[in-house]
Amino acid sequence: MWDATLYLRFGGERARPFFDLLARVGAEMPRYVIDMGCGPGNLTATLAQRWPSATVCGVDNSPQMIETARQLAPATALRSAGSPDSGSVMTSHAPGLSFMLDDIRHWEPQSLPDVIVSNAVLQWVPDHRELLVRWADRLADGGWLAFQVPGNFDQPSHVILREMAESARWRSLLRDVELNRQSADPAEYAELLAGAGCEMDAWETTYVHILQGENPVLEWYRGTGLRPVLAVLDADQAADFLTEYGEKIRVAYPPGPFGTLLPFRRVFTVAHRVT
């Protein structure tokens, strides 16, 4: 379903919320760090750079993303013990960095993590509030849980997608497609994880990305929100859907003299497990 190359086209814009989130994590010498929904692994690698003495593991359920992530390993990479399909690959440049194909909903830690990071993933997970409480409960004493999710589901990009999916033209083809779900507000996440015994820091930010290209907002969502739709359509249907969506999205996000503006709200939460 996922195209890592397309996703990375806007790598700088997608990475900025990750680093803004990570800046509020106060862990100094963690031993075990998990990146839940690591995608192509480029941001997971920065965790290993920040905490070079830690074991850092990226987890994702997309074989395409994990394949791309494992290309970060040099030719001299050492494969850790375990099955070739579900095991991890450790790089000799960053001995503690590995990637694992697994479902974050069912993933079980080898030991209690000191840091759990999740970047723009939980909006795809049903009942992710329950999952967050479970993650908080599995943190080591003094551990940190940090995540960010999109909060822009009321914006034209998503409204147009939902309206098209519900239209007579596409309803029968897309009736079983799960579009990404609404995230909560910062106060809701703060209350949820404070109740789980954590000290809380929650906030929101609206970025205004200036994108270049003929119809860059279409290209942005081809790499994320449109993936479940395109996965169930054949090539001709997908081309028709992209044409229709692209025409509507270009009207909603018209190009300007310096590029196309894409306002993008993000919701951030950092929880610190009190010892």
C-alpha cells in the first residue's frame, strides 16, 4: 500500500513535526528506544544519532517501508537473531539501530522501553487511545511516550476525499475502505495519559507548508491519505480518481507566485512516566 519514495518527496516538511516533538523529550541516557510506525526509517536513524548508546528499534507493518528502512544498513550489516522475515537488521554504523516488520497494535517489547516515539501513525489505528494507555503502562520507570498526529481532518483535502468516496461514482468501489480517522485534541490526550500516571505536555501547531510543483497537494496526499483508496482500485479507476481529486484539490489549494500553501494542523503529546 505504501510508496516510500513518494512519501519521502516531502521529507523535510514531514520531518519537522517529528523534531519539534522530540525536542520536548527529556530522556538523557535511555537504553531502549522504540519508533512505532517508523515508515522508511530515516527519522528512526536520527534517534540512534541522538542516543548512540541506546538500542533503537523501528517497527512498521508495511513491508515496503521496512524494505526501504533496511537499505539504511550498509553492506556489512549484521542480522540479529530471529526469523529473516520478522527479525531486525542492525547497522554497523549504528550498532543499536534495527528495523522490524510488525503491527504496532500487537507489538510486545523485549524489555520495558525508556522512550516510545510515534510520528503521524496513530490516526490510522482504531481505538488508539487504548493503545496509548497500554504503551504508557509498559514504559520503564521515568520513561517517555511522545507522539504527534494530524489534526486537519476538517480541511478541504479530507472533506473532498470523503465526499468523493461517498459519491454515486465511487461509493460501491470504496465502501469497504477505511480512511484515516479523526485524532483527539491536545486536552483529551493530556487527560487520558495523566490518568495513566504520567506528567503531561500537550499542544498543537498549524504549519503552513509552501509546496512546489504543478499540483503538489495532490502529490502530498498520494503518499499518505489516498493510499487506502488507490490500493483497492485498478489502474484505470485509480487514474480517474486521481484526475477528479486532483482537479478539486487544485481549486481548493491554488498555486501562488511562490508556491502552493498547505496549512497543516498537528497535535503533539509528550508523557513522562513519574517514578
